[in-house]
Amino acid sequence: MRGAVLYAPGDVRFEERADPKIINATDALIRTAATCVCGSDLWDYRGINPVEQPTPFGHEYVGIVEEVGSEVTAVKPGQFVIGSFFASDNTCANCRNGYQTNCLHREFVGAEGCQAEKIRIPLADGTLVATPEQPAEEHIPSLLACSDVMGTGWYAAVAAEVRPGDTVAVVGDGAVGLCAVIAARELGAERIIAMSRHEPRQKLAREFGATDIVAERGEEGIARIKEMTGGIGADRVLECVGTQESMRQALPSTRPGGHVGFVGVPHGVALDGQELFYSHVGLRGGPAPVRAFLPDLIDRVLSGRINPGKVFDLTLPLEQVADAYQAMDERRAIKALLMP
Amino acid sequence: MRGAVLYAPGDVRFEERADPKIINATDALIRTAATCVCGSDLWDYRGINPVEQPTPFGHEYVGIVEEVGSEVTAVKPGQFVIGSFFASDNTCANCRNGYQTNCLHREFVGAEGCQAEKIRIPLADGTLVATPEQPAEEHIPSLLACSDVMGTGWYAAVAAEVRPGDTVAVVGDGAVGLCAVIAARELGAERIIAMSRHEPRQKLAREFGATDIVAERGEEGIARIKEMTGGIGADRVLECVGTQESMRQALPSTRPGGHVGFVGVPHGVALDGQELFYSHVGLRGGPAPVRAFLPDLIDRVLSGRINPGKVFDLTLPLEQVADAYQAMDERRAIKALLMP
């Protein structure tokens, strides 16, 4: 089969690789129906994370089960499935607490690269969720979005404890930030402020439920949020970038007693204990436990309530994966869908 | 009147000072019924916080109202009152959200020193809570405890979102940590692990509701907590010290998806964003909005449900305030009560 391999910053190749095989009795093999490039892949593509050797890439996927190990009982060949980027047993204490990305037996599904024609999914019973039937073509992008960006945006809102009536600000207008707007709306936020300077993204944010757009950043951005919230800040702020600047945007934009959910993988983010203390702001982040949300998110997609697949504004054949990286790196695309 | 003044590290003097007066129409004057020394006073007494000039000290108090400004309507002369160390209007947006220590008009009551015979309380209507009648002598220490340490321990548990059935670990066996044990018990925690190496404090922690004691610290302490919690950590950890060591004790002792409430004023505490991210631990701290909890805490004291006054293991006449500081500095006393 063929798949994407990152050789060095800026150098993604689509090449012949060994077919994945069932290794453990709890594995499943899937034939990829759709995959995509994640904002977090760009950390490596841009050389911010070191690339030490040719590395298979990608961690988002939907597909058709081809084969299952002898212990797999929850999914079977022929089913259309969605899973998280972390495989989880869904039975350990952390899974039962709803933090499947901290499963005591977790494995990173992306380790073997999901931007590929076939994927091995460890711990298939605890990781994959099958749709009731083969989904319509039109639902595939949104189902794929659930495997990471929609699940991650959802977790941002859950981690920030968004409640009905809240004013929510979203920092970051990438695919995750845009999906976080959907999540805030679905969880009942009354006012949703998307921080964005890019017209097409502002438009999509509004379509997803944003009631206000703030184009200012830094101190001006904070001042603008405070001005809109009676001088105190937003009830909840969803930090969907992962830089020191975005965290410095999020915390002071939150009111005392409010909450920041942070889902951008932090790169060089340091927090001052005393500043956090006097802010009275609550903070929770982490890799989203997508598995916990999948059944609900799949329902919302199939019933037409949410359409996160709109974040894909570029669709390419999987073999053009290098173009997909380049388009996202140059911000010509919000997110690129890849069809094998 | 007479009151305590900190001249330099280790140099507390009890001396004649000007009587406080009504300055604003929203002020009240109280005659101190009891006051005390706070663990946070020791940061200054020990020279960790700089002492730049002779400074009146103390911020915990209960007393009898002597005089009120023309706009004060909620309390009247002769009433026994308790208030927080921060004066708050209790009407602004932050107060309405339950964060009175972030009141838009807050004033630090301790600015003029509460280890004194008389105290001016700004924003009296929003700050003071009167007891239904003159309290019995035996309740005074517990009512005094509510003005800071019990309120702060309570907030640690609220900030950590303690719920019935939880396993809670408390880092710090000072008066706040011990009161946090009471709070965890009152909020329904099933298992309460007090981290303490001091036998008298362990004993009081057990009396307050601790079900387990962990004497180990650092990596050993973390390992012990994990061992007691199926390998994952406590549901909630209450950090009641404020040092980098205590935060480093608290965070890794918390399970993924758990929560740390931190109420020790942070001194040199830095948090790594990526570490916090992968831990999935929620975090909220701050100066406790004691005012929010006072009516409830006063009820619990007067009904005999809680007896936080037991943290006072030394009672001295107010004029011996210097001895009180010394005893606490040398850890001969958990907390010293001062009677004018």
C-alpha cells in the first residue's frame, strides 16, 4: 500500500510502504475511506518539532474494517468506523473517567501513519465506533472531522465547562477553533466571540454559530473582549492554538471565576502561578478524549445538527498529500481532506 | 488604640496607633473581639516578602460594630460580625459571580492592620456578616477561623470541584490545609488523605475527617498517593502551601481529569504548559472569596457541625502578638489566637 512519509521539514513523500498487519489479537485493519492533514502535523512539517528520521504521518481517519484480530468483538469487517488518534481500551480507570487519551494502555494510532491507504488500529474494541450503516458520501468529511478537530473543539468547550447562557471567546481560527465554535453553540452558549483576522474563516465561524468577531489581537484583543463583557472578560475561553501568545490572549480575556479550555498542543507555554492565582481563572487542557464524545458527535453529524466537515476547504487525492501540507502551511487552506 | 506593626523581618511590635475613623459613608468601625496570625503573615515576618516600612499587620477578625457610616444599612452598632480579608461591595459582576475577592471595588482590609483593638471595615454592607445573636464564647475561635482559614480551605475544595464520593488529597498541614480537610468532608468526600509529617497535625487532621495520612513527600509522596488510588492519583488535590514544591506535589498526585484547587499564595511557582496539558488536570486557585461562603460557614459553626477553631493551639493576649508570630515561625503553634 501507499502512504505519506515526512523525510524532513517541508519534505513529505507519498510512497510504497509495507501493508499493515494484525499484530495483536485486539487490532483491526481498516481500508482508509478518508484522511487529512492536521494543524499539529505542521509543527513537524515546519521543523518546529525535530524530524529525526523518515516518519509515516497523519493521525485522523475514517474507514472500512477489513480484518480484525481474534479478540475483537465490537466491530467487524465491512463496517464503516471512526476512531480517535489515541487508541484506548475504554475499560481502564482513566477511560471510565472519560479521559481515553490518558488510557493506561493507550497507543498513538498515528505512529504508523494514517495518511495511508490502510491503517492498523490497536485496541479496536475500545477505539473504533461504527456508524449504524454505510454513511452517505456527504457525511464523510464531517465524520472524519469527528476523529480529531471536532472532538478536540468539543473537548475545549467541555474542559472550559461551557454552560447554557455563557459568553464564550474562541482563540484560534484554525479547524479546531472553528469546531470549538460549533461545540460552544451546541452546549448552549448565548454569545460566541470568534477571534479571527481572516475573512473566509470569520465567515465560516459565523456560519458555525459565532455571534461576534474580534479581529484585534494582544492587548487590543483583550481590551475588546472586556469591552464586550461589561469590563470583566468572557465566561469561558477556548484556546485552540498552543503558543505563549495564544495563552496570553486567552487567560486575561477570561473573567474571574471563568474557565479556559486549552487544546492546542503547547509549544513553549509557561504559566506564572501567582498570575494564575490572582486571576481566579480555571484551566484545563490536554489531548482531547475524542473517544468519549464520538457516539454523540456521530449522532449529531448523521442527524444533520452539525456539519464540521465544512472546515475542509481543499480536497485532494491522497497521492497529492504533499500539496495538502503545502497549502495548509501557506494558509491557502484551513484543512485539507485526502481521498485514497 | 493599640495594634501590631511589623518593622522588619522578625520585628513585630505592639504599639499605640491612631484610632481608625469612618472615612467613607460605606465604612464601619469594629471593636476587635478576636484576631490571629496567618500563615501568609509569615512570608513577611520571615523576610520572603520585603518589608519596606513599618507596616500595620493582620487581616483576620471578628468583632462588635461600634459605628457605621451614613450609607451602611446591613449591619448596626452592637452586632457581632465576621468579614473577609478583602472588602467587597457584593453587588458588582465579579461578586455576583461568587468571586468577591476580585470585587471591582475591593479593598484589602488588612491594609490598616487587623491585629489591633479597632478596625475600619470598608464597604461594610458587602463585607460583614452579622451573627443572629451574640455568639457563645466557645464559638468565637471557629467564627474567627471562618474569616480566612476555614473560608480558604473551603474554597480549595470548591475550586477543586470536590463531589460526594471523591478521593481527596490535601497538601499542607497548616491551618488552611486542616480546614480543607473539614471542607472536603462536608462536601462529601469519601476518602481524605492528609499529607503531613507532624504528629499533632496528623491527629487534628483525623479529627477533622481525614481517613488516611501520608507522611512521605516528593516523589515518594506521589508514589504513595498513586498506590492508594489504583495507580492513577486522587480525584481532587487541595494545594494549601504555595511553593513550587507543594505544587509539584499536588499536580502529579492528581488523576487525569481530576482537579487541583490551590490556595497557598504562590511564591516562585511556575507551571509548564505542556506538562499541565498532558496531565489532563484542571487547576483553579486564588484568594478565597470567603464572603461567598460566610453565611453557610457561620451556620455550620453555630449548629456545631464544624469546629475549625481547633486549629488555634495557642491563645495569647493581643499585646503578646510578637510571641504569637515567633511561635508560628518556629512551628511551635499551628495558629495563634489573639484576644484584645
